[in-house]
Amino acid sequence: MQNCAMKEADLLTLPPEHKNIVRCFGSWLQNNSFYMKIEYLDGMDLFDFQKANWRNIPQSELLSIIIDTLNAIAHLHDNGIMHRD
């Protein structure tokens, strides 16, 4: 499991920056635990946003989220990285 996590973290350091992808600055194993140093982003993640606003998200905002997500995935694919989530 740790080996897979290390490989995935290494991939996150490869693509050129993109505004919709959290940057990973490195990863390491220490005392049998896996660590990643990633960009800090203020605010809530998409899951928490959806839970808090699930009845009140305007269609235009949903469309914007979907387009931003697809642009980020396309950026990864353009750089030879397949996203698995």
C-alpha cells in the first residue's frame, strides 16, 4: 500500500502547475508512515461544499465545477498521467 502511495505522490510532482490541481512538493516514508507535503488551500473541499449546499448549488456553479475538473484531468492526460479516482 505504501509503495502505491509513493508512486502516486511522485506522479503529482511531475505535471506542470495547473490552477485546479493541488501541488505536491514531495513525499517520504518515516517510521513506517507515509507523508506528503502538499499545497495548502483555504476553504472546504468539494465533498464538504456539496454537503453544506446540496439543495442550493446553482446550475451555473455546478457546470463551472465540472468544467474545471475536466480541464484538470485533461491537463494530467496531456502530461501522460492517468487519474484513477
